[in-house]
Amino acid sequence: MKKNFIILTSLVLIILLSACTPSGGAGTAVSATTSGSDSGRLSADYSDALTVQSQLALGTLQLEETDLAVDEALAAEILPLWQAVQSLSNSETAASAEINAVLNQIQDTMNPAQIQAIADMALTNEKMATMFESGELNIGRGFGQGQGSGDRTTNDSGSFRPGGGFPGGGPGGGAGGGPGGGLPGGGTLSEDDIATRQAELESGDGFAQFQDRALLGAVIRTLQTKTGEAPAAGPGDFFSTALEAAGTEIGLSVEEIQTRLNDGQSLVEIIEGAGGDVDAVRTAMIDALGELEGNGDFTPEQLVDNWLQQ
């Protein structure tokens, strides 16, 4: 009897120990992220880290060149989730907790090895800036400040500001070139308007949000391509179309405009230097973009006004 009691007690202890011991394999690998996450999810708790949303979006894009690339089946699962993030990000009433919940769902839906690989990238603002400058990353959204030299500058918050060249062929900031023309609905920007918009773009929080939105659009387009829902126009088409419209107004080719942008002139300086009217060119660019589809992240007015403010 005593012997049976000892055996029974031993079995119970073995069962209890088994239940309390973490399983091996995939579960162990997931928790070993370079970001220090214990839940198999990304974290922004390291120096100069991108936001979790940007890490997840950029990391997903980077996986495209590996054997961990998102396949069609997974794309069909996470595309609606990314679109939900986009919708919530554009909402003035959505709480950050709602967005984070969807981002967590995306990570939980992806393969643990994919999340581990993204964590291992340890993506930072500096790394992202280098990707832009080298041409490795092209998210098709014109933005940036600087003196037209192509040098990358960093603000106090760690967010980068690419000078000169724009991802996707957008214009860079010209030396001393001020934005001229264009509030939505007509009119011109006052010096106070210009200063306010420059401050908004250069602020850490504002630029981080802008970064998130640009990468968000890029990952959605990539997933749409995999599921057969790709938009009619790619990101590069928008800027080329806008430049063609501007060139028609001022009598310059797209190549001539792009060369001058690369030389450090702002788009407004090029327009005015060619004797063009900024407001008229703005209207032509907006009209041209309005005929394209597939850039739901930003309105034609937002795109054109941003380009004219560089």
C-alpha cells in the first residue's frame, strides 16, 4: 500500500512539473527576440528603434528577399488587418490601444520565425535612412527637408529627415527654397503657414506618424500584389504623372525637372524659374493625380502640397 502511494505521488508530481515547464521548439524561439520581448512580439525598447508598427511593416517588406517572405495565403489573412490599422490611423477617435491590438493580431497571425527574423533586424531610424539613401527601400512617398545635398540629418528625437532625394523620386528640399502656392482649395501659404507646417513635419512625433503612414501604405500595396488586389497605379507613377503635368505647364521635360531637383532646387524654384505660376501648376498636378487610382493613403491635394513645400 505504501509502495503504491509513493508511485501515485510520483506520477502526480511528474504531471504537475510537465504542466509548469515551458514547451520547447517554436515557443522558445519566439520569446528570444532581440527586442527583449517575452511574448513573441516586437518591442521598441532599444536605442533609436522604429515604432513597432514601422518595424512590422518595414520588416515584412525586408522579408520579401528571403525564404520567410509572406505567401499568398498569409497575405490574404493579414491584409485586412493592415487595412484596419490604416483605417484606425486615419481616424480622429481611434485610441492607440486599438491600433496596438490589431498590430498584435498581425504578429500572432504571422509565423513565429518571421517575427523573430524581424526582431533580429533591430530596425532603427538610422538603418531606415540608410536604406532610403542606398535605394534599397522605396516606399514611393515624397518627403524630406534639408539643403538639397542628399545628406541625411537627424532631429533630437532620432527621426531621420532625408535631404535632397525623395524615396520614390519625390523632390528634395532646395537651398533656401520656400514653398509657394498651394493650400487645398486655392490661395497661397503665408510665412506663418510655412513655419507651422515645417515644424509639424520636423517634430519627432509628427515625423514618426508620417513614417508609419508611408510604410503602412507600402506594406498594404505589397500584400495587395500577392492577393491580386494590387492598385492600378504604383507609387512611382504618382510623382511621374505629377511631374509630367507640371512640365506641360512650364515647358520642361520630366528629366529636366528631375535634374534640377537633384541639383538642389525646390519644385517651387523650378516652376518660378521657368516663368510658371505655382497655383496653376499645382492645379494641373492635382488634376492629373485625380485620374489615377490606388493611393488611398493620401489625397492628391496632400501629395502635391507636400511636394510644393519641400
